[in-house]
Amino acid sequence: MSLADTSEKTIGRLSTYRRLLYRSDLASQASVYSHQIAALSRATADQVRRDLMAVGYSGSPNKGYKVNELVQSIGEFLDNPAGENVCLVGIGNLGRAILSYFSGRRPKLAIVAAFDVAVSKVNRAIHGCRCYPLDDLAAVAERENIHVGIITVPADAAQSVAEKLVEAGVRGILNFAPVCLRVPPGVYTADFDMTTALEKVAYFARKMGRN
Amino acid sequence: MSLADTSEKTIGRLSTYRRLLYRSDLASQASVYSHQIAALSRATADQVRRDLMAVGYSGSPNKGYKVNELVQSIGEFLDNPAGENVCLVGIGNLGRAILSYFSGRRPKLAIVAAFDVAVSKVNRAIHGCRCYPLDDLAAVAERENIHVGIITVPADAAQSVAEKLVEAGVRGILNFAPVCLRVPPGVYTADFDMTTALEKVAYFARKMGRN
């Protein structure tokens, strides 16, 4: 399946289904029906079946899917079999919270290095992750085979950090800084702007109240 | 403009434009063209013009928009004129990072109360935000006129916290817990799942590398 065939939304849903199979009441079942997955996610049963066909899982929707086989199929589709090493740049409050969040959570998707320009924040481990000076980015990224980066620096430093990440071989960036990054073709970025997220919720909350 | 007319994407873009007018190089200009806003966001100049017409700004695209008037128009459209008080439930690493992030940032969109079940985390201020026992949610939400909530509790507590928020009069929830919340009609929710966000970036980064 090519990049064009698999939308961001499909990937997001597959990630959600797997999480449900790991962590919800479904995790204790031997087999599961598409409508059960749908009821716990924001998808319809039809959509669940289509998505699971797309990952090549060959179970029968009528008899239910075997949970352990389904988890494995989704993993084979989503995950790099060799595991994916991730770095984070910007060891502030949000950066530290993210290091804590991912600490030990996903063996195949691990934050293995964090960087900062502040000397006081580096040359130690935070939530099990080693912290380095930003100047070491290229060398550490090569040594640790890092191709995914998380940006948690302030807005005015984000573009320059993104360029350093791309130079260091990173091909996917999850950006929490409130700027739209400019990156060359062949690099995937996803932005999460906390203020915009909260402004949207506040806007629609207010409209709900009026209607 | 009704809720149906204004999509989530439009609201997200308007929030982004305003941020650019506050914080980018555009902030120092007296007037700005749609193509300048487009160049710093992920929108086209056409889209920028359409969005700004939607908020009712009457400036002329040909002569450029006056920056201060545009900021005001977007604010009149997006913001509650009385300001919007927000609460956060779950004073862990992520909750604290979010309190720090919003501290003093938006006078019209302020986190005025944080809640936790752990006695050790409450009855104090964190980044200027007062922290209360979760049992006080309804009373504090009414007193502080809170209609927007942020959930940063673990997955297994999120649904019960969402129900308490709705009972307390909250109509919009920004949810960081990795579950899909079930809320009654009239309540708006937005989910941000850190793991799914990172899994998506890793997936597309890998596909980029192959192509």
C-alpha cells in the first residue's frame, strides 16, 4: 500500500484500534467484533472492517477477529519491524512531560535522546532518556539511527531546529511549537498547537451553549 | 454564522492567522497581504481571503489588511467577549506542563482551576493556577463560571472525569487521555492522543524514506 493509498486518518484509526485492543475491556477477550471496536472508537463498524482489510488481516468479520492476531497484524502494518528511534528537542516543561509519557511505553517507538541548548539541562538522564547538547544532534542521530523527531522548543527556535533535524536525517517531525515549519519534500510534519486546540474547543463550547 | 457554517478547520486557521499577526514578522507591520499570511501558514492566499471575509473583516485585500484591525476582528469572532474560564483535571507531568504553557498567555482564555484526586497535589497554586480536590469540581466550576475543561488524567479515569465535567456545566473538553470520550449531545470534545500522533509521524517518516 503506497503513501497515497493510506490516509493520515486511516493510520490514526489503526493506532486507536490497537490501543483499544491493548488497553480497553476488549484486551481481555479472545476475539472481538468490528462493532465492538467501533463502539469504543469514533469509527463505524463498516469503517473498522475496511481498515482491518487494508492491513491485510485475514480473519472473518462474521466470526470475530482474534485479538492477538489482530494486534500483530496492525503492528506489522504500522510499525518499523526494526523499531523506530525518536529524539526530542527542547527539554522544557512540555518536553519533560512527553519524555515521561513515553518512558517505557512503546518498545518499538522509543525516545532515545533529548537535546537542548541549555548546558544545565543536558548530560544527564530524564525519565530514562539521555540528554545531550543540541550541537551533538547530528552525531547522536546517526549513531542511534534516529529518523523521527519531536520539537518542543519555543516558537522562535523551531524552524532552525527543524532544519537541523532534517540535516541529521530525520524524515518525520511532530511539532509542538506554534509555527508552521517549512521542510523539504520527503519530510513529513504534524503540528500540534496547544493554543489553537484550546481556542477551537472554547469556540465550539460557546456555540453549543447558544444553540 | 452558524455552527454548521464554520468548520473546525476554519476555526483552526483563524487561530493560526491571529497567532502569526501577534508573533511572527508580520506583527511589526502596519498592514499585511493575504499572500503574506498564507506564506507563514498552511493555507493559500485565496483561503486566507475567504476566511477573513467570513469573520466580517471589511478591509480591502488589494490594499492589504490593517494588522491591528484584523487581530481585533478575529478576536471578536473567536473569543467570548466576557473571556472564557478553563479548568484542567489531572495534575501530572502533562497537566503541569499545560498549566505552565498557558500561564499568563491568553487573558481571554485562562486556566483558572486545576483538580486532582491526590491530596498531595491540591490546595496550592501551580504556575499561578489554584489546585483543588476533584470533589470540589462542581462548586468551583459554578463559582468561576467554567465551561471549558482539559483532561490530563490516566486513560481509566478519563470517562468518569468527563462525566463530572459535563455535570458541572462544561460544554467543551480538550482530552489528552488515550480514550474516546462518550459525552451527551451539546458537548464538544477534541482528542489529542500523544501515542497516535507519534505513531502517525513514524509511519509516514518511514514511507517517505522508502519512496
